[in-house]
Amino acid sequence: MTSSAAAEDLDLEDTINEVEALNPALAAKLRASLRRRAYGLVFEHNLPEAVRLYGKAPAVGDLVNVLPPRGHFAAVAANEAWQVSAVKDDRAQLVRGAEHCEAALSDLVALTALNEPIYPGMRVLDRVERGGPDDPWQVVISAENYHALEALIYCFPGSVDCIYIDPPYNTGAHDWKYNNDFVDGSDQYRHSKWLSFMERRLKLAKKLLNPQDSVLIVTIDEKEQTRLGLLLEQLFPEGRLQIISASVNPNGTYRKSSFSRNDEYINIVYLGSAAPQPLPLGTEWQGGVKRSSREKLRWSSLIRYGTQYSSRTSTPTMFYPIFVANDLSRIVHIGEPLPLGRERSSVQDLPGCITVWPMRTDGGESRWQLSPSSLQAAIEHGYVRLDRGNTNPVTVSYLKSGMQHLVEAGEFVITGRRRDGSIIVDNSSYQPKFIPRTQWTISTHDAARYGSGLLSEILGSSRFTYPKSLYAVADTLRFFIKHKPNALIVDFFAGSGTTMHAVNLLNAEDHGHRRCILITNNEVSKSEARKMTAQGLRPGDARWEEHGIARYVTWPRIKCTINGVNYQGKALQGTYLGTELQKSEGFRANAIFLELTYESLRHIRLDRAFTAVSPLLWMQSGCRGPVIQRLERQQGFAATSYYAVLFDFSAAKRFVHVVQRTPSIKTVYVVSDDERRCAEIALRLPLVRVHRLYQSFIKTFEICAEGACA
């Protein structure tokens, strides 16, 4: 503990002593809390952010902000909130403490704090379908990411394989908002706000990750790297944290009175058994390590050399004769180990054979690497080779277990056999695989050429600043999901949509079915906000929303790249680097663009919000097939090939029959206030996950709200 921390504790103890005289019970609680306090990352935990709900009509009891007059640009802080006490026609009566006022409903925007329960729905904005009917859908969600993460917890608790995020770097250049206001470099609480902002979202992210095998990947620059590392260690004590330094800008970014920056940091939290997988990588990844010797099948001497265990006396059971045919066509016989004290001359040669012993070049007695039984097994597989020797008449070579594994895994293709029975392989078929070091200097990770440049080809210029290189994201993900063709990846700071672009590229390379869910708000930059405000526009107006990041950048990029065209409908040119995939061919993928909505609890309880809730049920059941619509409930239930909903219990018999005849249905929902009815369906469908609507749905978001400030 530092001296300042110790002094702080002394001050707290004095305060607790004063409290004890007035309230002993409270003093005891304070002392217990002080003992439990962890020393580590210390920051000001700012109040939860408040989110503006531009799509919600203000109602009695709502907290609201009064917007400045059209044409006036002025920040309105979340704490400048009024409560709606009455609504009449197009006017609202507002109260704040002892203050009262009146405002037009069109000048109000509803607020909700992150520690208040919300009941989300989804509205479909657009879709593109170029995959097969049974292929999973990629999902782009326009939303405040905290609330969208709560929605994903309902859909995918503990089921996500990889979360990749590129959060605001907190440069002080108005690159992110806290409580509806841009944070700049003059804000003395800038770092605390950023940590509070990140902590709340990472706590939700942790609930999504599979604790048995998953990774969290967070990229950042030097401004928040130290604090981020401490925060990750604090939130994921069961995980393993590793940091990679990656060059993303060979020309460097100017830093006044400092070295220019050309790298950033990739923070990886490994959970459970997660680990980077060896991959066939180009020479740039090798970090100067010469790997030519690993590009062909390596035969090792059967004689052991160079260690204290390489003499006959160290392991007598590994000293035995091998009888090889004179023409080296085969090993005729493997002799018994020669006990210590007996001379080699006591062993008789076999007719037509050369007797081979494990002898060093200096004439000393060594030992073999394999026991007689293991050698016999290796011979039978073709893993032992015979050659004429220099000092010994015959040299015996074999494949060590690592090389055997590569052969058996098909990394080396067997093309034939030598006369002695040993395998012949096509060395050109082998691509060495390895895990790189923690310093990445890869030319294709240049954000200017393969981030900004690529995005300009797709969307034209000036739509988004500092996008990641497509190949930097794809390469980072590749180490963790290449071996998982059905992985689920989430990015809740989606920006320009590079993560989904990368996942689509990985799927195209190996015909995988990986799913990606992107979350981004629909904010505009501060300069764009000023420009549109001067034109009399406000957030929520159609023209304003058209220029938000979700609608103007993220979704257009995904739609264009799947279709293989740019924003003008012209075919994209060239191929994706390292592949033969033509950009103009697009991707065999389905994608849907959703907007998170805020639903009334009363409407949900009365089953009047099914259309809004339905996309969440579809996501929870795997993002496959069509979304069940409200109109399909006329027969009392509705079903696709992947999930089903029972609306009317009188149709339960037919419902169960349909589900039983459709083995691909793994999830069903029962709309009922009666828990016994849901349990009855569960008994009749033992191999299917049964959810009760809307009890489980409502409970999820009430629990999320209770933990918002934890």
C-alpha cells in the first residue's frame, strides 16, 4: 500500500470513529466494507450514463431533456433532466424539484439511465440475402451498445467464442460521448469517465463469453493502455492477459514533443482452454527466424547424441542390435537388449545381415532413441529409414512423434515407399504452422492502405476516420476462430464494420459458417452535428439519422461487400490479399440490419409487443431461417425449421407434433402466464429448450438493471 493510500485509510478510520458515536451499526458496516476493499485500479466511478431515446414518445413519469431550439447547437447534459407530470395534446407539463415548466412534446427527448430496466425489441431496417436458406445470418444492430449487450445476454449467455472491440481511444479530440456530451482533453475526469464507461460494458461482455473456451480482444493506443490492462486484470481474474504490439501505421502518427506513434496494443484475455492456434504464416510473421528446415519432412538419427542420457550405461534396455539385410532392403530382426558387462562380440551375426549397434563417431557406445517394441511399430508404419553410412556401415533414421503427427494429419502427402518400406512424401504439400511472437510488423496491417484506402473504394471518401486494416482484424481473429467454423463473434464498438467484413472473408476462405454480431450507435461526429443543427435538423429527424454511423457507414459497407459492389453499385475491383477471391464476387452470406427499440412493460405482459420481441427470439434460436411474424399465429402457433412459438395452449397437441417431426427445432417459446403449462410442454419435448414468454424475457432485463452499478 502506498503512503497516500495509508493516509487515506487513517482519514476514513477517523470518520468511522465519529460515525460510531451516532450509529454503531453503520460504523460496523463501514469497517467491513473497508476491509473488503481491493487495492488496484482506483478511479472515480461516475454515475451511470443516461441514454436518449429519440424513438420513444415522452409519457407521464418519463425523465426528459428539453432540446435547444432548432438551429441552435448547445450541449444538454443528462443531469439537466425534467420529469413529465402531465401530457395534453402536443404539450407536456414538466417538474424538477420545485421548478415547473411547459414544453412542446416535439422539443422533448426521453431519457433512461443504465441502472434502470429496459425491455428491448428490434425493428428490421434492411436485409441482404446471398447465402443459402439454411446459412446463419450476420446481424448489425443500431443501438446504444450497453442496452444491446443486455439484449444479447438474453440471447447468448456464456455462448460467445470471441469478442473483438476497438473502443474509443479517449484522445481528447471529441471522439466519444459520456452522458450525451463529447468528452474533450480539458475534462479532468476524462480517464475516470472512460474507465466507468468501459467497466460497465465489459461486465456485460463477460456474461456473454464462454468461460470454458473464449477470448476477449481489445485494441487501444498508449493513452489508455496502462489503465485498460489493469481494468482487464481486475474484471477477469480467472483469465490470462497477453499484450501484443502491432504496427498499424508505418509512417507514424505525430505526437507533439514525443516520438511519433506507429503501433497500437492488442489486449487478449484468454478464458478457459483458449489459446492461439498454430497457422501457416508468411515470412513477414517469422520475425527473422529461419524456418526453411521446417519445410520438409525431417528424419532424425535413431542413435541418441549429446546428453548425459546418451550413453549405454544410462539406459541399458536401449542398447540392442539391429540386423539389417545386406542390400539395406529391410530390417530383418531386432535383437534383445545387451545386459551391462556383456560384450557386443558375444552376439552372433545373422547370415546375410549387417549387425548395427548404436555407436558414436568416436567409437563410444551410445543408445537407441526407441525401445525394441516402439521401433517395431515405427517400422510397420514406414517411419524408419535405412541408408549407407560413413563411419557406420548403416545409418538408421526415424520420424519423431511430431513428424509422425504431421504425416498422420495429412500435412505431408505420402506418394510412395522406398525399398526399405519407409514412406516417401511430397515436401511441397507442407506449409509450416507456428504461433508468432508478440511484436507484429505486417505490411498488410497498414491502416492507411487497407483500412482507409479499402473503405474509400467501397463507400467513397470522408465517411469514417481511422478504420482498421481488414487484414489486421482477420489475422487477429484467425488465431482463435480458424479452427471453429461455427464460431460466434461479437463486436460492440463496430465502427465501420471491419470485424464482420473480416468474418465474411474467413468464411469465404474455408466455407465456414461463423456468425458475427455488430453493435454500433447511430451518432454523427461533432462537426457534422454542428452542420446539420445549423440546417435546423435534430437527432431523430430522418435526414439526421441517415448520416449516423450505423446507417451511413456500417450497414452500407456490409451490404456492399456482400454484394461485391461499391456505394454507387459498381463492381469492386481486385482480389482480397492472400486469396483468389474476387471482391466483385462478394460473399455467400445473409445479413440483417436491426434497430433496438424500447418497449412498454405493460405491452409485453399483454402480449402486444411480439413483433418487436420476435427478432430476439430468432437470434436466441441461432439466427437461422425466417423471423416468425405476428400474423403467423392464427393457428395458435408458428414454426420455422429452427424454432417455434406456441401462442394458444389449445393448440399444444398440434404444436408438439410439429416440433417432434422437425428435429432441427432446438428452441421453443410458450406464451403463457401459467408455469405449469410451460413445464408440461418441456416434459413432452425433452430434447428441446423451452422458454416461457414473457416471464424469462422480463426477468433477464430486470436482473441486468440490478447489476448495472455493481
